[in-house]
Amino acid sequence: MSLETELHEEEALGKAYDARLMKRLLKYLAPYWWLVGPAVLILAAASALEIVGPWLTKIALDEAIPDGNGRLLSFLAMGFLGAMVVSFFLQYTQRILTAWLGQRIMYDLRKEIFAKLQRLDLSFYDRNPVGRLITRITSDVETLNELFASGIVTVFGDVFTLTFIVAAMLGMDWKLALVAFSVLPFVAWTAFLFRARVRSAYRDIRVRLARINSFLHERFTGIRVVQLFNREEKDAREHHRVNLDYLEAHLRSITYYALFFPVIELFTAIALALIIWNGGSSILEGTVTVGVVTAFLQYAGRFFRPIQDLSEKYNLLQGAMASSERIFKLLDEDIEILDPKAPIPLPASTRGEIEFRDVWFAYAQTEDGEPDWVLKGVSFRVDPAEKIAVVGHTGAGKTTLVNLLMRFYEPQRGSILLDGVPIRDVSLKDLRDRIGLVLQDVFLFSRDVGYNIRLGSEEIGDTQIQSAARRVGADRIVGLLPRGYDQPLGERGASLSVGERQLLSFARALAFDPSILILDEATSSVDSEIEAQIEEATSELMKGRTSLVIAHRLSTVQGVDRILVFHHGELREMGSHQELLDRGGLYARLHELQFAPAV
């Protein structure tokens, strides 16, 4: 199995019908039981009206016309018209009800999925591409909407229609009814073959659609790389290949549909021909009336239409089963990092004491099944209001410290304490409310500047936003925007430079007035002028706050109280800038590499 196939294996369909999944799906109908009952009753009434027209036609041909009873004929015509008008309004009401039902269930599902995605751990997002998750909350939910709006409830209408027509035909003339039903074994065999072929085609369509979505997402996200390395023609050929595969799968599905419906029409025509032949012979013999044969011809034409609808609903059902399986798999995903059952409340004013006690952590396992340790037995303590810098080579475990402190991940061994309280015993909201985090890779929402600083918090007013921006020097950038703090920034803040985005993220952290400030490579991507602005602002802001600075450039950490030096996941050295230089160890070598004069 190729890697590409493995990536999209989950798109393949399971069983066409899964009672366990269906039972779980039907629970979403429970809040709207008061709507399902009337919808089914309306379907039953509309189906009953299907037999009225042919029955009135029989009476007209066998009684009203031969007897010359114009009054009865007019009454029958008015009854026929009335039945059609009532049927129209019933079908209209039924479609409105089922569409509303489908939309409500889709709304509930999307709310539940989004709430789940908001709570899932970062490790889940490490394993699952964003495109796949977007598919769950959009197209998969839309498929279930079609099931509820056009499948589960409306299937009763097809069943009722078939039942009423069969009863009417058997009631009129059971022998002629058996003649009309003689083609049903061939119809059932055709439907069986059609379902098997279409199921395979539908599976191929879903897999190929997933491949196209993945291909497009990667190319558009990495469009700079594509253009930089002149990959346009090669990627165009690759897109042609995956697009052609998708086209072929669709054409195969269309071919099956193009064969199935004409074949059903052929069997309908055969049934009509048998009714005409057998019924005509019976008319000549005087055992059957013209009205009965005419009614049978109308019933036969209406009888095979629900069979076609049921075959289409089967395809809808199997698509819904596949979508529901993927959705429920997401909803059943375990959340590893949860609030404790009895969280210990932190005081309103956090002192900001941080302690790591023998912390071991691994994101993954080695091929031998052993943890691939990123942190190994890390222990250190940060006093309240102390400024600490963490340095080391790439992959030494610096950012992992932040991930663990924020409880984005849990350590496999050891514990982390805030003001002497294990953070496992503190609610996530309480913990994260105390920490302000500025990352190297800044994420800005496609909203205005003010929203990106306050992030929708009602507790942060315009005055606080402007004050935070002014303290980090971001107010000068905002002042150049046409609409100031109301200026939309576009996707990921595309209208701003890297340094400008970094300043806004810094203002965001300050607006929330955290007790602990964490800067994770916050100045590594900015130019010297903006870096100087940030350094000037933070030197004053760090006073009175516990500050943790993750840095690659040693020039940014020389003024801190202590420096922690990490190497291959271990805390190897600790001390002030001058102490570490005098020691001549790892920090001194790092300093020498960064500040050695060019030859």
C-alpha cells in the first residue's frame, strides 16, 4: 500500500449499513421527535393520495361514462383535481419540515464537532491534517444533512406509496396484479447489481476527492516554494493526473446511473405491456373492465418510481454511514489533558513561582517502542519576578518547556508546579489565564487589529488595547493603517510584515496582563530596529513579573537574572551570563560561535 493510499485510507467506505452507527445517528433526531411524527403522517397522507387518481379514473370509465352520468363525472373530475391540490400542499409542507429538520441536525452536529476540536490536545493536531478536519465539519456533516432531509424520513413516503399501490392493485384484481408484479424479480436483481457497482464507484470518488483536496491544499499553502523552484509545469502534470482519476471515477458512476434508470424504465414498459396484453384479453372475455386496466396502467407507472427512489436513497445511506463513521471517530477521540475533578484554585494574585521536578517528556517513540526523550530529568526553579533565559541548540527542548508549562502536553514523568501547586491540579483556564505567551510564529486572525489584540475578550476595553500597543511601540504601526484599530488584517495578517505581526502579538500578551511572561524566540524574525523597540518595552514590563525567555540569539538574554543551558534534552548549565562565560562550558562555546569575528 502506497503512502498516498494510507493517507486517504479512511476515506474508503465500510459497511453499507451499520446498525450501531444508525442507532447513534437517530439520537440526533430525538430533540425533534415532535417534528418527525407530523412529517411521517404527512408522507402517509400524500402516499394515500397517490391511489386516488387511478381509482377515480376506474369509476369514471366503468360507471359514469357508460351510464351517461355527467354529474358523477364532474364530481370525479373535481375529486381528482382536489386530490392533486391537497397532494401538492402536503408535499410542500413535508419538504419544508424535513429540510428544516436536516438543517437543525447539521447545526447541532457542527456545534458538537467544533466544541470537540476546541478541546482536543495539540498532539491530536500533530497527527491529523487541517484539511481532513475541515472536511469532517463541512462535507461529512452535509452528507448527513442529506440523509436526514432526504433519506430517513422520506423513505417512509416511498414505502407507504408502494404499500398503498400494491393494496389497491390487489384489491381491484389480484390476478392482473400478479401479472404486473412478475417483473419485480428482475428489477430486484438489477437494483442489486447497480448498488454493488455504484458503491465501488462512490468509494473511488471519495478517495480521489480526498487526494485532490490534499494536493491543492499543499500547493496553495506552499505556492512560494512552487514558484521559487519552477515547479508549475510539473505540478500541473501531477494535478492533471489526480484530476483525471477523479473524472474517471465520476464518469464510471454516471455510466451506472445511465444504465440503471433506462433499465428500470424498460421493466416498467414490460409491466405495462403485460397489463395491456393480459388485461386486454380479459376485457375481451368480459372478466375485467376497461376502467380496471386503465387504473392498473396508471398504478404500474407510479409503482416503479419509488423503487428508483429507494435505490438512490441506498447510495445516500452508504455515504452517510461512511461520513458518520468518520465524524463519530472524531467525536470519540480521547482528550488526554483535562481539568482535574476537584481543581485547586490559584489566588487572584499569582506570585509566579515555577518549578520543574525531574521532568521527562517524549513526543513519540523510537522504532524499538521506547520513548524518544526530548526532555530528560529536567529540574529547576524560577523565583517570583525572576527573569530566566533558556538557550541551547535547535532541538534541545527549549520550546517543549513552554508546551509543558502551558499544559499543551503532559510529561510522562515528573511534575511541574506553579506557586507550589502541581499544574495537573489546576484548571486549564486558571493556569493559562496567568501566562502571557509570545511565539516566534505569530498567528493573526483575519479580523481587525483590535480583535487580534483582545481576541474577543469583553474584559479588555479599547483603552487597554491602545495602552498595550503603545507600550510595545505597535501604536506607530497602527497609526499608519487607514482604519487604525478597525483595519482588517487579512488571512494570517498577510498585510503586515513579520516584525509588525510580532509587535501585535506582543501587545496581545500584554493586554491580558499576565503574571508570567513567556517569550519563545519572540525576536528571532524581526529586524534590529523593531527588536530594539521590543527590548526597550520588555525591560520595564518584566519588572515584577516572572519571565521566561526562550532564545537562540544570545545577544537578547544577557540582561536576565539566570540562563539555563539545554543540550539534547538535559539541563547542563545554569547561571548568569558572566558566570557561564567564566565557566568555559557549553554556553561559552555557543557565545563564541555566535560572536566570533568573521574570517
